[in-house]
Amino acid sequence: MLINCVAYQNGIKLTDISADDIPYHLSLPDNLVWVALRDPSPEEINDFGELFDLHPLAIEDAQHGHQRPKLEEFDDLLFLVMKTLEPDGNDGIHVGEVDLFVGRNFVLSIRNGTRKGFQNVRERCEHEPHLLAYGSGFVLYALMDTVVDRYLAVIHQLEDELEQIETRLFSKGSSTRSNITDLYELKRKLLTVSHAASPLHEAAARMYGGRVPRICHNMQEYFRDVDDHLARIIHAVESQRDMLTTALQVNLAMISLDDSSISKKLAAYAALFAVPTMIAGIYGMNFQHMPELNSIWGYPIALSTMLLLDVLIWRHFKKSGWL
Amino acid sequence: MLINCVAYQNGIKLTDISADDIPYHLSLPDNLVWVALRDPSPEEINDFGELFDLHPLAIEDAQHGHQRPKLEEFDDLLFLVMKTLEPDGNDGIHVGEVDLFVGRNFVLSIRNGTRKGFQNVRERCEHEPHLLAYGSGFVLYALMDTVVDRYLAVIHQLEDELEQIETRLFSKGSSTRSNITDLYELKRKLLTVSHAASPLHEAAARMYGGRVPRICHNMQEYFRDVDDHLARIIHAVESQRDMLTTALQVNLAMISLDDSSISKKLAAYAALFAVPTMIAGIYGMNFQHMPELNSIWGYPIALSTMLLLDVLIWRHFKKSGWL
Amino acid sequence: MLINCVAYQNGIKLTDISADDIPYHLSLPDNLVWVALRDPSPEEINDFGELFDLHPLAIEDAQHGHQRPKLEEFDDLLFLVMKTLEPDGNDGIHVGEVDLFVGRNFVLSIRNGTRKGFQNVRERCEHEPHLLAYGSGFVLYALMDTVVDRYLAVIHQLEDELEQIETRLFSKGSSTRSNITDLYELKRKLLTVSHAASPLHEAAARMYGGRVPRICHNMQEYFRDVDDHLARIIHAVESQRDMLTTALQVNLAMISLDDSSISKKLAAYAALFAVPTMIAGIYGMNFQHMPELNSIWGYPIALSTMLLLDVLIWRHFKKSGWL
Amino acid sequence: MLINCVAYQNGIKLTDISADDIPYHLSLPDNLVWVALRDPSPEEINDFGELFDLHPLAIEDAQHGHQRPKLEEFDDLLFLVMKTLEPDGNDGIHVGEVDLFVGRNFVLSIRNGTRKGFQNVRERCEHEPHLLAYGSGFVLYALMDTVVDRYLAVIHQLEDELEQIETRLFSKGSSTRSNITDLYELKRKLLTVSHAASPLHEAAARMYGGRVPRICHNMQEYFRDVDDHLARIIHAVESQRDMLTTALQVNLAMISLDDSSISKKLAAYAALFAVPTMIAGIYGMNFQHMPELNSIWGYPIALSTMLLLDVLIWRHFKKSGWL
Amino acid sequence: MLINCVAYQNGIKLTDISADDIPYHLSLPDNLVWVALRDPSPEEINDFGELFDLHPLAIEDAQHGHQRPKLEEFDDLLFLVMKTLEPDGNDGIHVGEVDLFVGRNFVLSIRNGTRKGFQNVRERCEHEPHLLAYGSGFVLYALMDTVVDRYLAVIHQLEDELEQIETRLFSKGSSTRSNITDLYELKRKLLTVSHAASPLHEAAARMYGGRVPRICHNMQEYFRDVDDHLARIIHAVESQRDMLTTALQVNLAMISLDDSSISKKLAAYAALFAVPTMIAGIYGMNFQHMPELNSIWGYPIALSTMLLLDVLIWRHFKKSGWL
């Protein structure tokens, strides 16, 4: 679905144009055509591909979707695949894809399964014509920057989740099934972020320093900034994975500790019952000559002894922390 | 066994030829000879090796089979070893091998223990004569692309398996022996995929960018595409290995949790029996002066007390989650 | 908040100047202006940014804060972000940030959330005019050196903590919840140090050897020294992480050992009660013909047997270490 | 001990020669002298070292033995240290050492503690004079190839061992001490193979591609082949280590599972005894008014109830898998 | 403390000189001054630093001590920091430090906290004047070689320790607290060795091949040899760390196995007491009509039944390995 198709000149919006006018505007000097598609059909992609004279392999990739993030250069054309990450309602991460074809004087952005659009990027760009005058490279930067900034929101969500799990982990008596499940889910989500950010980090690193695609010239400080944000995200993910692995170990240790304390309680309570039972057993024996049995104080003394021993045992276990 | 032996000119099929005609067709300019062997005997390999003037070390490797995937250059000749992966019936992976000898004007493909053939690759190539006109490099690409695409099917199968194990893992009371066995088997299968894909990834990386074999010139975008698919596969394998390691830890934690809950149940039930037994023991004592024994209400009161205490104990354990 | 603003000439302090005099002093040859801000507002940063003609992206980073440590070059300008680490009262680490803008003839330092200032650095520099005469590069070195030295204090604190945990870990009967919590907390703190030191290490490595920013020329031995300290810190962190991982495993093993010894105690005590109870049970049977029952020695012998057996059992378990 | 000392010309054996004739034959053009020593004394090594004018450091290394595998170049001389691995009788690995000094026109091989000799290598070389004509480089290749091929036999032995352990691991009720011991032993053996193969892999990589020692010129395809075998071996070792680590985890999980099932059995059997004991206790009470005691059916009913309850309990535990 | 101060000419000892004569001897051509200090005060270091015109940063490092091993070049001067490792009495490692300043015609060695001196190095050097004639580079080599050889002794001690722990680990019934403590201690010692050897390995690698400090020219084979020894040490440490990690896992598994066997024993013995107790309970019931009670054989039969059942149970558990 075609969302936007606008021609710019020296950073200033000329007009909304139809797809048919694109070749005309591409032929003008200093013109920039910025086209945005949303969940397009393979045919649409094909049509625009022919319009902008894109490489068949890149078109194919855009049609299939589900690519790893990557930056490919075909002569003057850059083909950038990015994953978009958005928090969905239920603690999950919604993954979409943005494919960018960036030529000398055009940008074709295709978003697939992305909930939040990039209309605000276009608006911001149009408010800064002196920057937009840099051309397609600046649009590329602005879109990357936005996608990467949205990763940060996801990272913060995951950090909150880990913190909650940690709190539960160290609060007594809660080494439960749900902790384990949540840690496992968190691990999966970290992998998702990592799969979005790491290859993009590689791509961004090729956009400044060293040999740089021509479109990115003069914009290197900007791409270095994006790359820096990606480095931060990747470090955050790494840290969380690290803590998570430790949290899993900690959880196992906590379960073992709980198990120990159950064994202790079990042992302590068993003793509380075993002692009176044994004494009762002794006075249940049928020997004829058991003087205590005849004493009028026998029964109360026996009962008191039982009680007394149990109190002593109770205290002992209480003191040694078994109860 | 010789399956196919066809001569092409500028991408268009000329004719099926016999092995004896190969030298003649090789001598014609712009001709491409594409020979396909299946499970050949060492002698057959030797014959074709001499026909195409292949390096003795490469011939030896093809005869022995069971090579690691690799790309070797002998002057103008490329020797590529690939593993084929096919899902077999019982959740296993069937591993075969394809050895490709690719010269300037010929392709010799040898498949060993591969179930599914590459006839469809030949057909697709013959339907795209403009691409086949690129020569042996394109055939090399088409075969690699097909082999790698089949890896994806295996990856999807393994992802399904992991998902099933995960579901079982987190459903209560199923931390069974079979989970562990399945995780172990899955790990082995991931290793198998990794052993097929990783060295091929290294090989593919040498086919574009930097110093590239002459046969791969003009085809670099295509090989980059194959390489990209391999990168995706390797990342998928890595992710699964990562999750699998975590799943094993989770499984251990689940077993420990189950163990804890058994201990708790054991303790709770023991208490339910210990209390009445103790009381019964007390009234089984043979003291002469035990007033309760003479009371007509003694017995029912004792029984009721036992029952009452057990109900209280039951409730207590129920509330604290031990039962 | 502006803390200091001083002009130097050939390493000798000229005078404290106001912000308005900065452009004048910058225009003088051999002059160095060193400005220190503390927790400034975005507007202040912006004002000084314009005064020193800083790059907008760097200004933005300084305004936002919470950057990863990094070194960025904008033509002649260096932008260095460092994290400061200070032990806070409760075994925690207080993290602050110092942003340095270093030009040919000025240094602008901005500290955010740092408790301890850098006044002593300025004083030391002013006492060594022959070194300060090196210009802004020396100030950069002096500030980095101070920040890095403060990391060492934190490292020592963490080493002490680990040692205390280890002592507790190996002292009998203390495999407690607090050990696990402390190890987890320590791991987090090590990550904090690592996140401060590792990217700074990367930055420092770019300040000597190879291609070096012009400001760092003639100062390379000094920056190599800072880099060396950072290497030491990073190694110390790595070692501690390594030991910590092992400590967690050790802790788990200790818990399991404790668990075993509880099971043993439980078994031993159970036996001590089970034997007399069994004997008592036997003599509690109501058979008419049980000769022992009639003997006057029956009861004392039975009691003695119970006692004797218990003593033997006690000894046995004591010897085998179960009690 | 001198085993062999032969002079070759253009790949054809001239004659067995004595150590004294070596200098003469070295002086002839196109001559190759191949000397084989076995477990020589330091003095012998010294003598030959002087004969061939070897570097004192290399001689010293050969005398001391127990070197890491390595390739050292001293001008025209190559010094290669390899470990030999041979299966010994008791599932162990016998480690020996082969030191090769390879000059332009001589090869001096010293084997230490190697059981199987290299006579067959010499024979194979003598049967292929067209290859042996390559000179000392080919002998070097032939010896390396043989040593590396023998690693493969060891790898296959270890793979068999792992498979046996796995079979035992997953067969019920065999998580025994011996599994753990065998896995540990296997790990040690894998380390041994790794220590032999990895540094040799590094050495082999320097013998083709890039800057290559002069002796290896024209032989690069051959050394690449050896390197490829080493890569395969190293990958096999890596895979096994990986599976072994998982196997250890699996084993731990199996032990925990067994432990759980023991706890379950213990609990189930305890219940089977506790119920009748409790009932018997109740009817062992001495209340005067217990109507059941007087009934003629009291005893059989009590017994039947005990039996019935035990049957029910038995079934319950059987169904829930605790028995 | 000044230990030695000797002037050499072309490798031959001239005379012991006093500190005051150093400048004179340094001014002579072909002279080498070799000064050895032991645990010097900062002032001494300073004095000699001025004498030899050393860089202030290097002097400062030597004064502070506790540096990471490192090699620093200041123009013609090399500054090498090494750690010395010596077995101390109680299975520990004593760590000292040696700082070497090596100029074109002097060597200043400073040892701190090292027990064993380097007098034997000096003697060996004086016995080989043809090697000492190489100049300060050879002294550097000789000292490094000696320090590194002493690491080997420590490695052997640690290998012995690991072997002892392994033996204890696999001998039945000894999964004790001391095993864990010893493994933990061993890990710490391995880290100590690694911290001494790894940075030195990096330093040594810069002394041969590639761009080499001028002092090391002509000595490259020697430094490669030292580097090789360091590689061996590092590999040995890596292997031990690897085995140690596995040993910790194995230990945990052993503890779990022991725990299982305790549970089994507990269950078995519980059964041995539970059965007679149950039977005794039954015949302790007070039913009026229990025919067995009146039989004269009742008591002996009951006793025999108890005994018989216990024998059967005993055998059963014995056979199934629970006892």
C-alpha cells in the first residue's frame, strides 16, 4: 500500500506526487523522491523496483521478507534491511521489518508488519530542511535513528522485567515455576533484540570510517552516532544475558536451599512425634512387673515427660534454625 | 552412475551428450558441459577426473567422501564440497554430500547418499538461459542456493522440535527422561547442521568481495545472497543452541522443584499418620490410673481428636501449598 | 553550574576569567582555557557549545547524558565520555559521568552526578607548569588518569567483598541465602565497572601508537600508561567474574553437601527412635504365651536392650560421620 | 638409534649410506638424504645436529622433547615438532613425539616414544619417485600426512567411547559413578588430541597460501590437504567436547531424576506401612468402651480394612507412577 | 639494595664497579653495565633512573610496583615488567616482581619480593662470553628465560595437586568439603599463573618477527623460544582450568549420587523397622477374638515372621544395590 510519495528539492518539500510522476522528478537535478510503502504486495514491490531500477536479488529479498538485518551495496544503490521492535501488550515483543532502498536521489521505504509508522520521521525531516538538503543519506539516517531509538524502549521494558524477577528471586519462598518460565521467556526476548541489533551494528559500522558508501559521505558523524546507540543496546543485551544466566544459577541454588529447609523441617517434626510415640510404646508393653504402671503418678508423669521432651526438642531445632 | 550429461551454448541447451563427446564439446568456444553423477564408483570418478583434467588430490577427496565442506582452488578449477541435509522420517537428519568440480566451461557434480536430486535445478537453469549464459559460475550458484535452501527446511523442523520440548518442559509434572533425551538429540542435530553450514559459510565468503575466483566474477551479488542465507542459518542454529542450553538448565531446575514438592508431600502425609499413631500409642499405655480409659466417651473423643487434628493439619498444609 | 574558568599561558595560570572573556583568551596564541561545569542545564551546555563551536551531535550527547564511554573526533575536537565510579556508603557503586570537550586550546569538562570533584587535578596541574605547558592534551591525560585511578579504589572494595563471601562460603554451615544474594550483587557491580572501563580502554588505545589525534601527540607515553591501568582493571574484573562463577558453583555444591548431611542426620536419628519403638511394639503384643512378660527381669532387660542398641547405633553413626 | 639413512637422487633411491657419508652426499646436486632416528640419546642428536649444521636452540628442543607441536624456520631450515597419538590397549592414548629437521636437501626425523614407525611412509615414497622428486618438501608432507591420519583412528575410538557412554546414560537406572568417571576420562583424552592437533593446525596453515617456506613451494596443495584433515579433526574434537559437556549436564539431570523417583518410592512404601500401623495403634488403645473389640468380627474386619487400604494406596501410587 | 654492579666488554667481565663509576663505563664503546637491585627504596630507584636517564613514567611504575607484566619502549630503552612465581611451603604460590630497564649498553634489574635471586643467570652469562657479547639483549633473554622456566615448576606443582584431587574425587565416599575448597584454591592459583604468563606472552611476541626493538635484533630465535615456552605454559593452564571446571561438575554429580545412595539406605532401613513394628502393632490390638493370641505358637511364629520378612527385605535391597 502506497502511503506517501513526495518530491523534495534542496530539502524543501515540493509536492505529493503520484507514482507515475516519479520518473519525471528523478530526472530533475537536486530532486529527492521519498516513497513509503506499507505491507505491499509482491507485485507492488516489483513495480517500484522497476521504476527505480533496483537489483532483482534485492527486490526478491524485499518480497520474501524475514531477512536478517543487512546492508547491501549494488553500485550506487544501498539496500538496508532492519527489524523493528515494539513492545506488544503482553510483555512480548512485536517484530516487524523495514526495507530501505536508497539511491542517489530517492528513498523507497517498505515496512512490513510494523505497527507504528514513520510519519513523524518525515515530519521531523521536513522541519529541518537544512539537514534534509543532505539528500537521501539524511533520510536513511533519520529512519535508522528512529528504528534504533525504538529498540531502547524495548530494552527498558526487558530491564524492568529482569528486575521484577530478581526481586521475586530473592524474596523468601518464591523459587517457583513462574520464575523459571519468566527467565526463559526473557532469554528468548533478549535473543530477539540481539538478532535485530547485532547485524544492524555491523551494517552501521560500514557507514562511517574506512570505505564508506557514497550516499553516506558528509553524514559520517551521524551514522557513527547511530552505531554508538546500537553498541549501547548490544552491551545492554549482553549484560542482561549475563545476569540472566547467573539468575538461573541462583534460582537453582535457591530451590536447593528450600529443599534443604524442607528436609530440616521434616526431620524436626518427625522427632517431635517420634519421641512421645516411643515412650508410649514403652509403657504399652505388657510386662507384669513394671512398677511405674501401678503408680498413680505414672500416667501424668509419662505425659509430662513427653511434653517436656517435645518442648526441649522444639527449642533445640528452633535455635539451630531447622524450624 | 551418470545421470545427466548435457552441453549448453550461451545458456541454451544443445543436446544430451555421451561421456565420450565431452572432450569435443569442451573444445568448442562458449560451450558449457554439465555432468551429473550419483553415487559413482571410485573408478567412474577417476575416469571423469582424467577427462576434465582434475587435480589428483581433489579426485581422491571425492572418492573418499566424508569431507568437511570446503572450497579449494586449483588454478582455474574450483572444487566445492557441500553437505546435503534432508529430514528423514523419524525426526532425524539424513546427511549426504555433493562434490562440485567447476571449471571455466564445465561443471561436474557428484552426489553421494543424497536422496533428493538436483534435476529441478537443471530445469530452472534451462528456463533462464539469460542467467545460464553466465556460464559455470551460475550453475555453481544455482546448486549452492538449492543445497542451502534445503538447510532451511531442516532448521524449521528443529525449531518445531524445540518448541514442542519447551511446551512439555513448562507443563507441570513432565520433567521426564524423554525431555532430556530429546534435548540431547536436538543438540546433536544442531551440531550436524552447524558442521554443514559453518564451513560452507567460510567458503561462500570467499566468493564475493576481496579476491574472488575468476569463475565467480560477475556473479558476486548472487554469492553474497547465498552467503547471507548461510549467515541466517548459522544464526538460527546459534540461537537454538543457546536456548537449548538454557532449556537443559531449566529442566534441571524443574526436576529439583518436583523433588521439593515430593518432599513436601511426603512430610505432610507423614504428619497425617504420625499424629493419630502417637495419640493411639498414648492410650495404649498400660498405666492403671488413666481416668480417660474408663470414661464411656473416651474412645469416641480420642477418635474425634485424631480426626480433628488431621483435618487441621490437612488444611494447614493445603494452605501452605505442601499438598 | 560553572565551577571554574581559568586561562593559562604556557602552563602558567593567568587568571580566573568569566565566560564572556573566553573568546578573547581563545584568540590569544599559547593560551589554554580550562572550563569546568557541574550538573549543568541543557541550556548552559548549549551556550558553551556555541562558544567553543562544538559539533551539535556531541552537544546533544552531553545534554542527554547516560552515554557509553567513548572517544569521538570531530576534526580538531575530541569528545570523551567517561563514567566515574565511587564507592557509596552501602557497599554499592555510585556512577557518574564526565564529558570532556578538548580542543587545541581549550578543555571543557562537564561532570554529571559525580560526588567527588576534580579540583585536585587542577591544582596538581598548576603545580607542574612544565607539564601543563603541553596544552590541552595534558589536561585530558590528567583527568583520565584521575578517573581511572578512582576505578582502582572500587576494584579493591569489590575484591574485599569477594574475599568476605569466600570466607563465609567455606566456613561450615553457612551456605545461606545471603551468600547467593551477595554473589549476585557482586556480579552486577563487576558488570558496572566493566561497562565503565572496557569502552574507555578502547578509547585510550586510540590515543597512542598508530594514528593518534593531534592533541595527544607528544603525550603518547602518558596515554599508554592510562591504558595500562585500564588493562589492569579489566583483568582484575575478569578474574573476579571468573572466581565468582566458580564461587556460585561451589556454593551449590556446598548446599548439596549440607543437604546430604541433613539426610544422614535424619536417617541416624530415625534409627535411634525406630529401634526402641519396634522392641516396645513387640512386648506390647497380646500373646498369652510370652514368657519374658512374666519374668521380673523382663522389663529392665527390655529397657536395657533398647538403651544398649541405641548406644551402639549412635556410635556406629558417629564413626561413619553421619552424626 | 639410527634406523635408516638413505640417499636419493631425483626421487630414486641411490643407496643406504652410513652417517659418515652424509656430508659427501649432501654436497652432490639433486641429492636428498633422509635420516631416521628413534629414541636417540642427546649425544646422537648433537652429532647429527652438527652434521646438518642445525640451530643450537632447535637441537636443544629436540634433546629435551615434550615440546608443544610447532613449526620454526631458521633461514632455510624447517624444524617441525609433532605429537603422535596411538590407541593403547586400555582405552587410553599413547602420546609420542616426532621432530623433523627439513633442509633443502635433507630430512632428519627423530621419533621419541612412538610405537608405530614410519617405515611404510618411506616405502610409499620410494614407490612414487615422481613425487619424491619434489625433494625434502614431499617427505615432510608424507610424514605429516601419516601422523595426522593416525589422529583420525584415535578420534574414531573416542567417538565410539562417547557413543557407549551415551547409550548407558539414557538406559534407565544406570546413572552410575562409572559414567561420570568415563566422561571425565574422555574429556582428558579429547584435550590430549586437541593439544596435538591444534598447534599443528597453526603450523600447517603457514605452509600454503601467503608467505610460504621455500621448501614447501610447489607442494602447497598437499599441505592444504593436510591442513584440511587437521581442521576436520579439530572440529570433531570440538563437537565431542560440546556433546560431552551436555552429557555431563544430562547425567546430573538423570541423577536428580533417579533421586526423585527414590523419594517417591520411599514415600509410597512409607504410606503402605503407616496406615496399618495407625489402625493397629487405634485398636491397641486400652479404652474400656470400644464396642468393636468385643465383636467376633472385629479382628477380621480390622485386618481386611488394613489390607484393602493398602491395596488402594498401592493402586493409587502405581497409577501416578510413584511405584 | 644494590646487589651487583658489573661492567663487561665484548661479553667479558671487566670489574665490579661502584654506582659512581657507571657514567664513565657507559661512555666507553662496547661496554655493558649490568646493575642488579633488590627491594630498593623509591629513592634508590630514582637515583639510578637519573643515572641511566630513564623515562619518569617507567621510574614511577617501578617505584609503585604491582604492575601487570608489560613491555614498554621509550625510544632506545626497553622497560619490561615480569612477575616471578615461586612455590611457597604450603601449596601456595609466592608472587614477586622483576622490573628490567634495558638500554643499548646497560641492564638495570630490580627485583621486588622475589625469594630466589638471579645470581645463577649472571654466572651462566659470564661463562658464555660469546653469547654475552650480543650485549644487553642477551641479558634480557637470559633473565626472561629464567623467570619463565620457574613458571614451569609451579605448573608442575599445580598439575600434581589436580591429580591428587581427581584421585580423591573418584574414590568412593569422599565428595567432601575439602575437595571443593581445594578446587577453588587451585582455580585461584591458575589465575595467578595466567596473570603472570599471558601478558608476558604478549610482550614476548613483540620481540621477534615483525617490527622488533633494536635491542632484540639478532636475538629473535631466542625470544621466539621464550615465547614458545610461554605458549606451552598458557596451554597447560588452559587445560587445567578446563579440567577443573569439569571436575567441579563431576564433584557436584558425585555429591548428588551420594545423596541418592543415602536416600536409598534410609528407605531400606526404614523398611526393616517398619515391617516388624506393623506386625507387632497388629498383635497389640485388643480384640477379644484373636485366635493367634491364645496359641502357644503365636509368639514364636510372630517373631519368626518378623525376622523372615526382614531377611527377605534385606536381601531384596542388597540385590538392588540400595544397601
